[in-house]
Amino acid sequence: MKLMTRRTAKTFLVFVALIAAVSLPRATRVVGAPFSDSAALFKDKCASCHGEDGTGNTPPGKQLKVRNLRSAEVQKQSDAQLAAVVTKGKDKMPPFEKVLSKEQINQLVAHIRQFGKKG
């Protein structure tokens, strides 16, 4: 039986690593630090414009005329509609589909729903 040389073994390991990376689900390949909860994720990705309370009462939020996430207009949207806005962006809001996993987008939608319960 012929043994692999170090060079052959290294090439093999690189090949196996590439196959593993390609076959992983998209969500596990998202670049960025994991977030322990939806509030931390919202604070990192959304609060600069929408404010930590979701009202949009921030300098960039006022300038961009972002929507108040507590409003009936936002809260009446379906989860799928809210997820689509976060995923694809809308008006001046950038898309997050290449930055966040589907699970993280669903976390943000759940967090947005909490704003509707706070009155």
C-alpha cells in the first residue's frame, strides 16, 4: 500500500475543507459575530437608524425618514413582509441578505414584533 506524501496529504485536506465549506448551509457561512439574542442583533444592525426603541428618533433616522417600528403601519405587515424588507432592503434601507442568516433575520422580525407590544 502506498502512503501519501506530506504534499499530497496537505492537498487532500484542503480539498476536504473546501468540500465541507461548500456543502454547509448558507446560514452557517455568514460572516460576522454570532449574537446571543435579538436585542443585541437589533442594536448592532438596526439601532443606529431606528433607535434602540424602534421609533426612528435618531439623527440618521430623522434624516432618512425611517419608519417607526412601533407604528400600526409596520406592525400590520406579515412576518414574511418584514423579513423581505430586512432581506432585500427598501427605499434607503440597505439589504441584509449577504450579512445576516435567515435565522438572524427571523430574530429581527421577532424583535420588531416586541415593539408593537410596548405601546
